[in-house]
Amino acid sequence: MAKYVPFGKIPLRDRTWPDNEITHAPVWCSVDLRDGNQALAVPMNVEQKLAFFDLLVNIGFKEIEVGFPSASQTEYDFVRRLIEEGRIPDDVTIQVLCQAREHLVKKTFESLRGAKKAIFHIYNSTSPAQRKYTFNMTKEQIVQVAADGVKCVQDQLGLLAGTQIQLEYSPESFSNTEIDFSVEICEAVKAQWGASRDNKIILNLPTTVECATPNVHADQIEYFARHITGRDTVIISLHNHNDRGTGVASCELGLLAGAERVEGTLFGNGERTGNLDIVTVALNMYTQGVDPRLDFSHISDVAQDYMRFTNMPIHPRHPYAGELVFTAFSGSHQDAIRKGMAARTAMPEDAPWDIPYLPIDPHDVGREYEEIIRINSQSGKGGAAWVLEQDYGLYLPKAMHPALGCVITEAADKLQRELSPEEIYTLFANQWLNRREPLCILDIAETHLDAPAGTSDAGGSVMCRVSVRWRGDTYTIGDTGNGPLDAFVSALRKTPVPRFTISAFHEHSIGTGNDTDALAYIEITTDSGKKFWGCGKSSNIGRAGIDAIVSAINQI
């Protein structure tokens, strides 16, 4: 393993960032239209970029890097249309990127004519590898390149009379650059620009390539913030990439270390493993009670627009926005979520969110509770019951859940895929509502008998006359009872149907008005001690109970 060596430590003593908390949102700058766009196999056209810009504005971004106007005619035309068509709100600042070369700076300034304000972003690479392999320059020469770039911008300021220009400088490959040299080159840039409290410079510190753990990145940011002079004349900005898969963590620790501004993209689009995912960082703040000042209350719509503009997919497990992030297939997860959600219905709306396995209320990002539980062969007994409850209004007794779970799990295991709510209902209905064998009612009638005068039985009794088919043979029977259900059970004792007693009964209504039906759930216990559940549905509660008895017998 001599080929790879550890990054090392930053000479920072008494670091303070581990004890800090994120208490407010940073300044967010979207770089989707530049960093994200340049990473697409087919870059966006002007119309797509205009629509994407509107999306970013609606989300709440106040700084948006709109492109590299000197790089192509498309980029140039896009900036001109933003300005000429009055698409930039007064509280939004556009940002343009440019190499510090006179003809490129001049063309970029031309693209900004008529803008009220803009951030002019220049950069040069500073790491030892870039100095050695790409530029063959010393540190002193690299510093001079940066200072000359600032002067080049200053020389063209006269082209934009009436436009407020703020300078942003990035020591590209900051993450791989010696920390003291990063401070040195930024000091030179700051001095050349003449930064002041009224004319702050943005010093953007890119994790161009992730090379160390997030705590080392935090040390880099805190060391820089401590050692740069004129701290109140500087805005320290983060621009994290995700080569090690820790872009979000590095950004969050960078904010703890003193950064005030964050550049990134929606859903982490960008070169290689991508840029910082601003959606995740912002919603992470939201789950900690910090207003991110970005609106992701309809995150599915944002995701659809993003995919339409970029032709890039969003992974189904992507935090907050993925198709499956609010979905549980595991039985134990489903049970905990179902119980937590049921308990929350009795709580105030602003009660602290503490539902198991769900770090955020799906409604807060425009998702639905119906997405939470989905069923496959790994799902538990309560998951299918949740689906029937949420989608069809069927409230199965808890004791019936294992029986339902066996039916659903067997079907999912056989099909080797997820089951849709429609399939789950069909399996339930075929097992309990529609089964007509081995017992089937051919005809049934009931007569309510008045109680004899002078007796204490105020309700009287019921005579049930019924024709049933049992295992192919027809029986016409009848008996009385204290209600239709009792009378039917008594009559069945005159057939070869196995003897049983009713051990549990539950009922509820479904629907409203004239479309209201009764659902009855009955558990029977046979003389051998075995228990079976049945379900009946009818506009008449008595008939629903009788059908539930038949349903239970047909499970034997």
C-alpha cells in the first residue's frame, strides 16, 4: 500500500468546530447551470437553462451561477436573455465564472451589460500536483497568476458602469493545497482587490477532489478562517465535491468550522461523483429545526423538473427525494411505523416528530403516507394491513394480521416482486370475501319474532331459514337465536359443518351515505382448538356477520 499515503493533519490546536452547532442557513449558491451543466453528456440549451433558472428562483436561491459566458455562444446568449427579458429578481444575484484572461474577461463583462449586480468568479489551481504537472510553476508564480487575474478584472470594471460587481476567488484544488499556501494566495488576491467591510470578497475554498475525512476538511476551514486577515472583509464559501462519498458531511462540518456560504447543486449533479447535494444539506437542517430558507415542500415536483432538464436519474434511495426513501419493506420497520403513525393522530399537529424510521414527516416535502409501506416477501404481518387500511378503509383486527400476512407473503414470494395495493386487495378479497367453497349460502331469510307478553326479553328472537351447499351437498335448515348471527350458527349445527364457537367479533362501516357498507371480522374456534378468521361485507350488518362466519369456515 505504499502507492497511497495518508493526507495528514492540519496544524490546528484548540479547534472549536466540534462544539459548534448549525443554527442558521448559509448563503446558498446554486451551480447547477454551470458545474452541473458541464457534467451532462448533452448540455442544456438556452430554453432549458431559462426554465431551470426559474426553478432555482422559486426554490429560494439568492445567488445562482449562471454559466461561463465566454466559453460558448449558448452560455453567452443565456446570460443576455436573463438580463434583457428581466428574468432576474431584484433580490437574486447572478454569478459568472471566467478564467483570468483579458479577452475572456472582456467578453464576460459584455454579457453582463444591464445587470444590476453580479458576482465575478475567477480561479486558478494551486495544489502541488497542479503546480508540478499542469503549470510547471513555483508558488510565487501561481500567486502572481492569481493577482494578475484580479487586476485583469479591475481593468475592465469600466465596461460595466452602473453594475455592482462582487469578486469571488477560488484557489482551485484547495482541498489538496498546503493550508498555509492557501492562506498566502488568498491574502494576495484580497489585497489586490482591496476588500473592505463594504466590499467583501468571496473566498471560495473548493474540495475539488475529496482527499481526507470530513474532520480534516473542517480543520482546513477553521485554520483558514483563523489565519486570513481582515476576517470581516471576507465571506468564506464552500464548494464540496463527493469523491469519497462524504460531500454532505464535509459541508456540514465546514459550516461548523466557520464557513458562511455554500455552493452546490440539486441532487449532487456534477463531474465524477458529483458536487455537494444542496437538497440533502438543506433538509438535514430542516430536520434539526433550522429553517434552510430553501423551499422543498414539493420535492417530487423539483425532482421531476430536474430529471426533465438534465436527463439525469435520481436514485430511488437518494435522501429525501428518492422513490423509496419513505418506504418500508421490512416487517419490523412497517410495524413500528404503523404504530407510530397511529399514535400521532391523537397528537397536536406541532408535536415533536418522533416516528420510528422516518427522520422527516413525508407531508413536509409533499410526499404521501401511502408511500411509506410497500409489500414484498420480506414484509411483515402488519404491512399489508396498513395498505388495506390506507387505500381501502379496511381495519382488520390486529389478531387477523398474521393470517393476512401469510397469504400476502406467499404470493410475493412466488412472484418474486413487490405487490401493488390493488394486488394486495385482490388477494385479501379472494381469500376472505369471494371464496364460496366448501360452504356456500344458496338462499337465506330471517324472521324477527316478538317476545312473548310478560317476559323480560324486550328484543325478541330471530328465525333463520337457510339453504346451504357443503362440499357439494345441499342442506335446507333453520333455527332461532337472539339475533341473525346466533340463529345462523344454530342452524349450521344441523349440517356436517365442523362444530365451532365464535371467539372474536369486530365490525366497522365503510363508505358514506347510501354507499355505506358494513365490514364484519369474525374469528371462530373449532372443537379441535384451531382458530380461523373470516370477513364479510354487506349493506346489512347482520348479513355481513353471517358472511364472515362462512368466510371463516372456508379457511378450515
